[in-house]
Amino acid sequence: MTYSMSDITPAYAEALESHGLTQDEGLRILNILERKPLPLEVGLFSAMWSEHCSYKSSRIHLGKLPTEGPQVAIGPGENAGAVKLNNGILAVFKMESHNHPSYIEPFQGAATGVGGILRDVFTMGARPIANLNSIRFGSTEHPKTPHLLLGVVGGIAFYGNCMGVPTVAGETEFHAGYDDNILVNAMTVGIAKEDGIFLGAAEGIGNPVFYVGSRTGRDGIHGATMASASFDDEAEAKRPTVQVGDPFTEKKLLEACLELFKEDVVVGIQDMGAAGLTSSTFEMADRAGKGIRIDLEQVPMREEGMVPYELMLSESQERMLVVARKGSEASLQRIFEKWDLACAQIGEVTDSGRVELFWHGDQVANVPVHKLATGAPKYDRPTRPRPTTHPIPELLPAAPDDPGAMLHSILSNPIAGSRSPVYEQYDHMVQVRTMVRPGGGAAVLRVPEAEGMISVASECAHRACILDPREGARRTVADAARKISATGALPLAITDCLNFGNPEVPEVMWEFVEAIEGLKEGCLALNTPVVSGNVSFYNETRDQSIPPSPTIGMVGWMDNEIQPVPGFVREDGLELWLVKGAEPSLDGSLWQQYFCGTVGGELSKMDFEIESRIQSFARTLAKKKLVAAARNLGSGGLAVSLAKMLFNGEKLMGLKCGSFSSEDGTRRYFGEAPSSMILASAAGHRAEIIALAKEANVELQALGQTGGQEFNLGDIHLDINRLYGAWKAALNPLMGISNDC
Amino acid sequence: MKVSVLVFPGSNCDQDCRHVCEKVFGCSVEMVWHRETKLPPTDLVVIPGGFSYGDYLRAGAIARFAPIMAAVQEHAENGGLVFGICNGFQILLEAGMLPGAMRMNKDRRFICKDIHLKVENHESAFSSAIPEGKTLKVPIAHHEGNWVASEETYQRVIDQGQILFRYATAEGELTPESNPNGSMGNVAGLINSQGNVLGMMPHPERASETELGITDGSYIFESILQNFNQRASSIVS
């Protein structure tokens, strides 16, 4: 029987609309089921075919990303990806967005974002050892920014700190393009033994399906659908779709799961994230090509009177679905009892290829697994390019005209000021692994289990992406890798978190496709395949899409022979070097954003050959213990990067870079130059460093020395104490911190 | 030296304490689950940092009623050493094993950073190995470390030499700026009147290895070991 559009009754059309499904999709449902769907079934299709769960607009493009390499242990498609470190130890990691909930309710939105990504990693059998994040807010002047910033940072701290997972690195950025749609991207890195990995497949017909963790309540119903729509003025009314986090329960769930993995119990496991019990059931069944039967009245509930629809679509946190080996039920019960967590057998694996849901014996849904999961609709949405050459903006009338005043001004602004009021709210030392702390670029954590260290960073070159999403994505990969190489580590792989506007707008779809191409080029050139990821579309409010924001998290590795290199200098008399990559440019720079109020111009294409040479050179210097500090030449260019390199938080010193030529002024001081780095080394290493640079075919420029109490760079002469004080306090007004402490 | 590290369901520095006691200081360590009612043979009980039972109420307010706490009390009453770090300190206060109480940090935020400690008493079993005049650089990581007591109690703990550590500048000066959480008298750690129970907010276990670039915490563990070894050798002789 084939249905046609005329079979879509007004009542059905209304149900489709209220579930965010199109009429075409409604017709597809009729043809799949060969009947009219039951009310709960419409809810299941709505959740599984939401952009958030189905990747329907992105799937055909994601396949272009490189995902393979000898270092890859688990690629995309599982709860998280993994790379091989050493000794059979894997680093398991993923980044995920929680943008929509965090805008509606910043504290709980961000907290549950952290909770969700932690579960994605420990469900694989890994113990989380580090959290990172990339958070983006609107203009520092926007009245909502302080509230959102405080809430998000507080939420990340609340969850991560209680879990005992250090938050070690990240980005906190401000741009008017995020005024009405902030970005909260959270990443977790865990470690696991290669032979101790658990996957989310419901294998073994007749195996029991268990529900463990927190009980189900009415929170977060239709969160995935909410996250797949644009915001309007009614965002506030969507507050009930935001989940509430309980990190203590998650900490117990973590320990209980890790205990469970040691016993021969688990066949498959998956956390109940977006679309809760629905997505975990369908995805686990789909991966195994099996079916699952569930008796919904067995689901542990938080309150009376809950109905199947709510049970299937609630996004209550801290829950897992476990397929257990038949006969191991008692071990499971014992462990979850020890940790005071709910644990109930709710169903079993079947050979039907369908999800069959029952409520006190009555069938309330019976739908085919594959058609709702990986067989969901895929759209090749139209694209329309927009220009990558933009008008160059004029200086704002208020902008100072000498470079010293400019440096002081930009460093005193939240846009470039110290992030310590953010990361000091995160426990970044628990687990006694943190060797290079937040604030200098990539963080370094020791992994004695693998006899080495990992270096981790998160990155999104959003200003570059505004001008040219492909080049911006290329630079995003290069910047993250450079930060990791600066510490001495070899970049291994990335996870991506692709935040874009409305994919139904052809220009936005073009941005997305371009960014994918850019990521692909970067990942191929630097040998950092994508092992996991997430797409967040519909970051749009009142028809205004966010800047294209492909964010990545990267993991690198170094063995115990290497002394990790910090991003700060701590000694007087060190020689400072500029490792020259591309020519500095003000187009798309932080300087342009701040002093012109917007970005413009055109990006030159960065050269990955130079990039690779420079990164390899940095790692060689680290291996030979020749550098005391190394840093990516990042936002704000040479002047800002040099200043930040001095701000180690303990002993303050200046620098004297007399040989710096101020010709072509502003561009030299504040221009951003892809592939460039700054290094500091003891004077005795000069000859060796120059020789190694020559050998590596890397252009090196001696800048000067550290020491004194003045920041002397060309025409810039500033008192270092004043400069530091201004930088250190820059974020305080936004975070409600008084400047006297 | 035999060490028992308590494990509450929300403890998260338990493995760090185990690692440092075992791997850095060579103690034998037993992890003791909160539902136990007896301690294994133990010279030192460590109550580690974390969020014992979630601490959604007041930090440590529920943990004091944990089944294991009666055994810890008894161990202390018999002169055994007890060392509460961060949440462990909060629990000891709630259990009445140390004087005073804890409030939210003065600026109501979690703070994780290195601070400096002025050492007020070099005689105790927890501080005797710290060189005179040495300030310790140790990290803090807490939301509720703003210690307070009545004026009377405060005077008493001063008189009895119970204050071991105060937040200070790197030079050992007590200033309001160097007090990260608003603690009365910059108090960061104190002992009971018998001197066998220490509670402190900073984390010495995070500052005991050169690999982590910060080592002053090891003075505290060394003090404990030195005193234990001296006592052991005096018993033998």
C-alpha cells in the first residue's frame, strides 16, 4: 500500500507540526508503518528524525572527513572515538554542544552538557581524566552576557568539580554574532585499556535490557526537538525542556559502571542522552541489527502518573541503558545497589528488527529500528556561496593611535583579558595529573598508565570563519595542533563540534560544507583524523544565524622522555624568538574586531607545509629540552601573545625587544600570522636553536630578552605591573568580581 | 605506616591520596568504604576531598553520620592520627572533631588555585618537618572553605597552638588579599587540642611531586612519617 499526501488528515498534519516533522516526513512515516502512527510513535519519529539525532542535513557531508589512521582505535559512530597511546592504553574522547539549553537556562544547560559528554566517554569503559570546553558569548556590552557567562561557568564548575574530573583547557570568547545564541561545547577525555572498551550494540537475542542510574522524571521532554529548531521570542517558555543535573548521582553512576565493566556482565551499554530512552534503544538495536522489546511500566519513575510518551522522551539525566549477558542479572543488581542507584530489567533483545513498546501488556508502539535510526531521511540541502572578500572596516573614532595605548586597551578588555576568573572556578588539578595548567594554550596531563603524557586543546577560529569558513576551519585545525606541538606533544586526532545556523538557508549550508572541506584539508595535512563529533544546527534567533563555528578538540601524545613545555616564561634573561609562519595580517584579527568593531578583508590561504615544519621544529626543541616556554602566536598577534607569555601569575617580569622594527606598525604588532609561534630559551642554547631551525627549514627571528619591569617592544613601552593588573582584572566586571581582591 | 583512606560515594580525591601515600611516601594503604563500621589496623586515617554525599546541603553535614565515622572517632580518641583534607576537613568540623564551622567562600564561587600558607606551629605531628620561616605553596579547590568560630573558640585555638596554617602572601604576611575565601583569621588548617587530628582546606596531596611542579605539600606528609617513625622506634627501644 502506498500513501499519498492526500492521506495526511488535518489532525495528522497538526500532530506532525507540533512535533517538528514536515508533511513529507509524515508521508514517509505512513509508508514505513503501512498504517497511521500511534501518538507515541509520532513522538519516536520526531525525536529520532530530529536534526540533533539524525544528522539529516549533515550526514552526506560528514562522510568526507578523514577518519582513519594507524593511531585510530575507534572512529566516528560510537558514543566516543579513541586513539592509541601506549601500553595498550587508549584516549577516548568526544566534544558535544549544549547551546540551546544553555541559552535558555545557562547554569543547568551547561552543567548537563558536561554531564552528557562525561557519560558518552565512560559508557565506553573509559575513566574520564580531563574536561575541556569552548564557550562563546555575545558582545561584552550585551546586557545578557554577564548573566549567561556566570551561569555557564558556574554550571560547568558545578558538574565537573563534583565529578572529580579536572577542567584543564578551553576557550571563552565574545562576539556580537552570539548575542542571542551562545555556544557551549564540552569535551571529555578518558583513558581505557584497548581490551576494556564497551560499545553501544544490543547483541545477543534474549539478553536482558537493563535501565540503570537515576529515575525518570518529566524533565527535558523533547529536548532534542527543541535543539533542532531556531529560537524565537518565546525561548523563555522552553525552560521546562532543559534538564536538571545531579553530578553526585553521575559520580556514583561512573563508579558503578566502571565496577560493572570489570565483571563479565555488559554486552552493550549506552547513555540516555538527547531523546533519552528513545535514542539509546534505537541506536543500540540498530548497531546490532536487532530489535528490542520494552515493558515501559518497569522503568524506574520519579513520580506517579507518568505515561509511555513521557517515559520515552524524557531527558532526565544520569541514566544508562545496559544490555547484559543473560544470567549475570544478579551481579548487576548487586553493584547498583551498592551505589544506591536504580536498576531494573525493562526488556530484552529480540530478532524482530523492531522496537516494540508495551505498557502493562498493551502494545503502544511497534516500529522498525533501522528506518528510525541510520535509515533516517538524509537531505542534500541547497547551498549558495557568499563572498569571502569583505569591506575592510575603518578604525572606530575612539581607538587610540599609538601601539602602546592599543595594547593596554585591548588587554584590559574582556575580549583579551585573563581567563583566570573562569578557569579558577574549575577544579583543574584533581586526579593529580595536570602538569601544564590552563591559561597557556594546551594543557598537559600525565598518563602513567601509558608511560607518557597527553596534551589537549580546544579551538575555533570564529573570526576567520566569518570571513571565509573554509580557511577558518583550516586555521582551526592548525591552531589547535600548534598549541599541542608547542607543549612538545605530537597531535594525534580531533573530535569536532560543528555549530552553525539554519541549514535550510542556502548560505548557511554553504558555510557548513565549506567548513567541512577546511577541516578535511587541515586534518589530512596534519595527520589528525576525526574520531568523533557532533553537529549543532539551527543556532539562529529571529532569522539571524551565528557565525560559522566549527569547533574542535584535539589530543596529542608525548612520552616520558619529554619535559612538557609551558606557555609562560618564568625567568629573566631568556631569549625570545619568533618562528615565522605566514605574513601577519589584520584581516579577521582580534585587533580589527576590537578597534574597528567588526572584521573584514580577505584571508590568505595558510600553507600546511610550513605549518608542519614549524610544529615539527617545536617538538624537536622540546625533545632536546632547548625551550623554556613556547606559545602559539594567536589572537591579538605578536604584542598580545608576548604579553600573555609573561603573565605567569607568580613572578612578573618585562621584556626588551629592541631589535623589533616598527615599520608597518600595527600589522607587525597586532596582525595574526598563521603557523607562527613564539619561543623562549636560555641564552646558552642560541647556536643550537639557530642550527636546528636551518636544518628544519624554518624561519627564525630573534626578538629580544625577558627581564626588567617594562614591556619594550618596538615603539611600545609599558610598565609591566600596570599592564598585568589591567589584563588580570579585565573579566572581573562581567563576572561580578570586585577589583580589590 | 598503615593508612586508611575513607571512601564516600562522592569522594573524588581518594585515589589521589592513595597514590601519594603509597607511591610517593611508601605507606601501605587500605581504601575503606563509608558503610563499613570498623577500620582495618591503621596508623593514619585520611578523609579525602570530594563531595561525600553530594554536599547539596552543607558540605560534610551528612557524611558525619556515615557508619564509618564512629570508628574514626574512636580511633582519634585512642590517640590515632586523622587527617581531613578539604571535604575531609568539612566533615571533621561537622562531626565536632575540630572546632568551628565552614561557610561558603566570601565571593560565593569555587576557587582552584595555588595559595601560600604561613605555618603557625612547627611542633605538631603534622608540621614538625616544615623548616622555620618557610611558607608553603599548596593549591586549594573548594566552594566552602570560609572557616568561622566564636571569638571565644577562636581565642582558645590560638592559645592552644591549634592553628597550623593561615593563608598568607608568598612572604608569609597575613593580608586580606591573600585570604582566598574569607576565613576568620586567615585560618586554612587546624588541629584538635590533643594534636592528633588535622583538618585543612588546601590539598597537600596535589603538591607532593616534582613532576607536577609543586612540592611543598610533601612537608606535611614527611612530618607525619617522621613522627610516626620516631614513635615507633621509641616503642621498640
